Amino acid sequence: MHMLKSLFKYYLSMIVLFFIGRLVLFVLYFDRFSHDNVNFWLTFLYGMRLDTIIACYFLIIPLLMLTLSPRKSANIINKILQYYFLIVMSFLIYIEVATFPFIAQYDVRPNYLFVQYLEYPKEVFSMIFASYKLQLFISIVLISIFVYIFNKQFGNGFKDILNSSYKKRLMLFIPLILLLFLGIRSSFGHKPAGIADALYSQNRILNEITKNSLLSIGSAIESNIKYEKKDISSLYGKMDIKEAIKRVKRQLNIENSDEKYFLTRLESTHFKRKKTKNLVIFLQESLGAQFVEATGGEANITPHLNHLAKEGILFKNLYSNGTRSIRGIAGTVAGSFSVPGGKGIVRRVKSERDWFTIAKIFKPLGYHLSFMYGGDSRFENMKGWFLGNGFDEVIDQNKFKNRTFTGTWGICDGDVVNQANEEFKKLYAENKKFATVIFSTSNHLPFEFPSCQVSPRYTIPKAIS
């Protein structure tokens, strides 16, 4: 019974930790679901079911060591288990604290994105230290308090169990492992419980609160691995390719009998000029329509864009089917829709060469193509993808001169644009046409900007018609 009490004590510690995290989220976001016709108190019941799954997983190793270890190894096993629970509980405390800024940023519990960025530790840790000092401090304080209490109360908690009869401990193995198995399965039906059991209402934020963050991360990783290896097309309905082409051509009003380039159409320009134009695409990460008054967003955040919108051409009915900037790059430069799975088009092996991009349009016309980014272009395989698909040059952080400010994600926009202007002058002097994609991450956390003074005589440049 002593073993059962000891394991239950740690199970209860984890459940209480998860409950506190869920309760705080429940209070913070109460206005988001309080008016819905749903029994929102069920979030704690369903949430506890998911919490039990995670807690039972973490209790498997202690059970194996407590029941199968010989008595002579009692001191070593006790020390191992002590460190094991210190690490596990500290990790869980960190995940619970990290959940709050993640939900504030993405409106969901931590998912695959939470671990995907770990491929880039420099950017990730710089962002954490720059943007999440308070959360990091809270994590350190809570973990320190837990370590202190643990060492005072639970330091030698397993010695008595390990020094007891080996046969008695061995006899407890089968019933306790079955108990953990039932906890992990959390269901007597033909399917075990899982993250889907949190989706009990039509209110998305309430469902997110019901979830367990660690289970959410694990489920996202599992799904990504599963669908990375699986033929994605098998998840969708089937249609004869000729019928699909026919429908697309009808929607786009394309009259073309060419069997190879069946979607090609010639659209005469409405702005005839003797000289060809250069093209500059400036991609601003995270600058959604909600920040731009001209597209129905909040007023006075982007006054220059609002002004330019009156002089140039503004598209008010364009939408993205991807949520990350790397997917926006593929959509803008290659016209590719976002695909399922953790990896976007830019990071997929088969798209690193001979993938359609604007380069295939401009190269035959004698244009010089370049990609400019103030950060490290190896991030998300941007450099390899652009160079492998027709771009002549990638100019990133290491190639910028006369820097005035460098933040977590790289050179500030002012420096990027100034250097871009110098590059354009050189190409113009050499009588070269150019098409350039400039990518900015200045609207990404931690929102680091250089202090600057804007001249009162500054005027907004005229938009190119």
C-alpha cells in the first residue's frame, strides 16, 4: 500500500498542477465562452481525463524501478527517482507557464509549432529572453519553490519501498501496471481517449482550455510524422484530372487547347509602356488586415499604407490558407497553397529544384532575380529554396553593410531597404532589369525597433501606377 500511496501522491501533484493552469486560463478567457449555450464546467472533467493520460505515462518508469529493482540498489534507485521527478515536475511547470503566452499569441494550446522552432535555437532563445522575461522569471521562481519543497518533503520517499520485500513489490507490478494502462487509455471503449475528447463544444477557445498542453504537443508531432510518410492525396476526395482541369479553366475563363500548358492564357496589359518595369515585392510578416485601416482594420497603425492604398491598387478580398510566413512566401512567390503537415513547401525536398516561381516568368525576359532578408536566410531553408528555383542571388544578414540596428530576427527594415535601394541603383546603372523579393520580420515578437526621428518634412513617396 505504501507504494500505491507514493505513486498516487505524484499523480495528484501533476493533476493539481494541470488543474491550476486550466483554472487560470478558464478565468482569463471566461468572456470568450461564458455566453455560449454550453456546460463549460465540463472542461475540468474532460480536462482531468486528458491530464490523467499524461500523468500515468510519467509514472510508468517509477513503477518499473520500484517493483523490479533489487533491494541492494535502493540508494541508487531512490536518487534516480528523486532526480526523475524533479526534472519531470520542473518540465511540466515550464510547459504550463509557457502555455499562457502561446495562447495569447496563437489562440491555441502549444502544438507542433512549439517544438518546430527548436531547430533554430539562436532565434528561439533570443526571442524568449527578449519577449518573455516575465514568463521566464515566473517559471524559474515556481520551479525553484518546487525544488525546495520537494527536497524538504520527498527526498528519501522511496527508500522504505525499495527496502521492503522484493516478492511483495513484484506482486504489485501486474495490478499497478494495469491501473496505469487504464489511466493511459482512459476508456473502456474500442478506442482510447485522446486529444479529440477535448472537443466537446462549438467554442474553440473552451476546447483549447480543456486540452492538456503536453498531450496537444505530442498529438501534433504524432500527426505530423504520420502524414509526412503518408500519401496526402488519400485524405481527400477523388476527381478525374480532366474534369478538374475543365472546372478550373471554366472558373478562370481560360480558353486554351494546349495539352501541356493547359492553364496558360495571354492577358494584355492595361498599362502599356515603352519601357519594362522592375518589380519589388515587400513581404511583411504578420501584418494582417486587422492592422491596416484601408482593409477594415484598426485606424492609425499604418498611415503610410493607408495613404498608398488610395493611390495604388488595393486588394481587399485576398485571403491566406496558411498561418505562417514561410507558407506566405511560397504562396506569393510560387502561387502554392499551404499543404498539410508541419513542413511547408519551402522546406520540402521535392520543391528545392525545378519548382515554379516567378523566376520562370522573369528569367526568359532577362531579369535579375534576388531575395533579400535581414536575418539568416538558412532559416526554414529559404536560401536553398530561392537559389534552387531560379533566383540569382540571396542577400541576407551577413551581406548587409552600414547596419544601424540588429534585433533578434536580424537587420532592421530601414537598413534592409537602404541596402536594397543601393542594389537597385547598381542594377539600373548596368541597365539590368530586376525583380526582388524583400522579406521583413519586424512585426514578429519581440518587436524590436531602432529609435529614430522622422523629419517633419518627410513626404510619402508616390505609388507606382
